[in-house]
Amino acid sequence: MTSDKFKVLVIGSGGREHALCWKIAKSELVSEVICTPGNGGIGDVARIERVAATDIPGLIQLAKAEQPGLIVIGPEDPLAMGLADKLRAEGFKVFGPGAEGARLESSKAHSKELMDRHRIPTASFRSFNRSGQAKGYLEGCTTWPQVIKADGLAAGKGVYICADLAEAKVAVDGIMEQGRHGSAGASILIEEFIQGEEASIFALTDGETVLVLEPVQDHKQVGDGDVGPNTGGMGVYSPVPELSKRIYKQIEQHVLLPSIHMLRRERIDFRGVLFIGLMLTDGGPRVIEYNVRFGDPECQALVRRLKSDIVPILLATADGTLGSIETPEWENQTCIGVVAAADGYPASPRKGDRIDGLEAAGRVESAVVFHAGTKRNRTLDGNEEIVTNGGRVLTVTAMAKDAEEARRRAYESYDKIKYAGKFCRRDIGRRREARAASFDARSQGAPGGA
Ligand SMILES: Nc1ncnc2c1ncn2[C@@H]1O[C@H](COP(=O)(O)OP(=O)(O)O)[C@@H](O)[C@H]1O
Ligand SMILES: [Mg+2]
């Protein structure tokens, strides 16, 4: 039987990729997991290679040398660069859309045009490639705020919600004249400001079949009670009790299925995960944006809750046979994931601090610690140590039937980890209460509850 086993190559270096490698490594089908470029923790479950996630020729060479039976592309950049197409052209089975599918995420103007064409509910918008025209349009706007977005990939930093004309002009100049987001800001969108609760839905598709994943929710802002700047995500929980089955079904019917239909009608060969960011407005769910890869830290919670072997699912998505697999089973438990961040994050996180307590953290009941911005160093006396190497350092996950218990375990595990400048949000999984509190604060006149 061993001869039927195959290698799996995972591309990326975040908590998302650690979680994917951790789960893939448990599969009976897999002989070896290889991850490139990895981080300080993925080496526990995979063999690490040193090819960067955007080194397309290097990755193709690595795939040719290793001959994996499945390649999983984690982050958006290599997808936007067409890595999946190039690997498929070499005969590999790849989880992740090609460049055309990835444009749903890598060009906001493109994705809005597609949504418009296929009548998918979203905020109305205009796109501009000259700052003068954009400012001229803004001068005529009578409703504020307006939302200004760099068109391209801006690592979650390219969106400005502008309260008035003066702010909006500063944003346009920052993006288009000062080049704050490089070529991602060569063109911009100006969108209608829509209001409501934000939510998201994740689904796997091979272009034909759609497999909706369990509800999962991240916490974007850096501070407790949803205050401060946006981050890549400070924590995660799944399932999402405040998102009723009825609403989730509504999102599936009114947004997800039409989006899959859109891909088909546009003849976009999409084999991977479609992640739709939504606003639940009074007029129903509306799309904020598409992403074409797993969210990080959402992936960590999904992977923890998935009971079934992940490999047949990823392989069927890559293969176009998603319709013939068994329905995946999910743990009927809550997963809480707390991101351990580094002082200064998101603006300028400190790096290079030694991390202790990882083993003790992993010994807490049900806890699994996924690494993100970490690195393995050799010390002068020849030992190995793990040091911080990015703004989001770890995702500490824990599970329990009872959500409170899952949360208690996650923070117990988090508290065992030591490094200089460590911080987290203390309200992960308590989004509802946190929001209510921040609305209260605002109504009492404290600006933004800060
Ligand atoms: N039209 C809009 N109306 C109100 N808020 C918006 C709108 N578009 C985006 N936002 C807010 O900005 C955040 C980031 O926007 P998004 O399009 O998801 O960009 P990205 O995730 O690529 O930075 C959203 O999560 C939402 O909070
Ligand atoms: Mg977003």
C-alpha cells in the first residue's frame, strides 16, 4: 500500500499553512508533507524547503524534483502570479485558482465589474485611473462617508473610509500620487458606504460542485471591543452562533451560488476556495469582496473542526471530482483561536525575541499552537531557539463542546507562551458583546469607544 502514498507540497509560511500542513500530515494517503518557505513551527509536521512563495520558476523546479501528488497554494500572491496555471501545465494537481480566477481578489475593479454584470448584490462603485477624475467625482458626492480602495493587492491596507471630501482627497493622493500601495494603487475604486454586520462564507469549488464550509468568523481590529486599526486578523471562532442557520442559507442562496454561477458563465476555471466577505445590510447580504484562498486565521479554526481527512477533499477540488467525495464531517465543538501578536503590530512589529513556553502551551487540553511569524535560530552554544519574526506570531487554538470552556483553554494555553512584546485580544469569540459595548461607548460620546 505504501507505494500508493504520495507527497503533498504546501506553499506559504503563515499560520494558515501550518494548520494545513498539520492536518495533511495526519492523512493516511500521504507519505510526506513538504512546505516552502515555511516558518519556525511547520518543521514539526513537514519538511521545509527554502523557495519563496513568489519565486515561480523556483517553485516549478521544486515541484518537478519532488513530484508531489498534490500541491496546495496558501497565499494570494502566487495565485495572482499564475502559479496554479503554470503547475497545472506541468501536469500537477493543484489546489488554488489560476490567474484569471485569482483576479477576483487581485483586482477589486475587475471583481466589481463581474458582480455588476451578473447582478450579485454589492455596493455601487466607480473606478478611476486618474486622480483628477476621482477628485472631480468626489467633489460632486453629496452623501458621506465614501469608501476609497486601491484596486490591487494591498495586504489589507488599501481601503479608506472617508468621512468627508478633505479626507477623501488625502486618500486619493496617498494612493495615486504618493504611491502608498505601489502599483496596486494605479487605479482606485470609489464605493458606496454600506452598513451592517460583517460576515463571511467559505466554500470549496472545482467549478462544478460547491462544498460550503462551516461558519467561521475572525476579529479584524487590533484592540478589544473592535477598536484601533485593522489587522490581518487577531483571532477566530467557529461555529458562529450569532449567524443563524437561516441567514447562512440566505447567504448561500443569494450570494454564494450566484457567484459560482458567475465563475461558470465567465468560463473561469476555479479550483480552490472562494472566500466571500459580506455585509449583512437591511436589504440583505451584499458582497464586500472576494478572496481566492483561505483566510488566516479562519483556516486554523476550520482545519481544527474538520473531522474528515482533508487530503481527499483538497485532491477532489484540484481534480474536478468534488461531486463524488463523501460529505465531510465536522467536530460538534467550538474552536477558539487567539493570535499572539508582537508589540507594534500592525504598524511596525518588533522581531527577533525569543519565544518560550511553547511545549507547555501545547499541553493544555485540546490546544494546538500554529506558528506564523516565527523563525528557528541556532544559538551560540549550538542549541535551537524559536524567535518572533513578524507581527502575527502564533495562533493558539483550543476546542471544547462549550464555547466558554474552549475560550478558557485557548487563553490558558496563550498565557503559557512567553516573549517580549507579546499581546493579544482578550475578547476572542465575544464579538457580539464587544460590539454592543463599543456602540454603547459611542452613544455616550466617547469617540470610537477608544
Ligand atoms: N462599501 C463599503 N462600505 C462600508 N465598509 C466597507 C466597504 N468596503 C469595505 N469596507 C470595510 O473595509 C474593510 C476592508 O475592505 P475589503 O474590500 O474587504 O478590502 P481588503 O480586505 O482587501 O483590505 C471591510 O472589511 C469593511 O469593514
Ligand atoms: Mg477584506
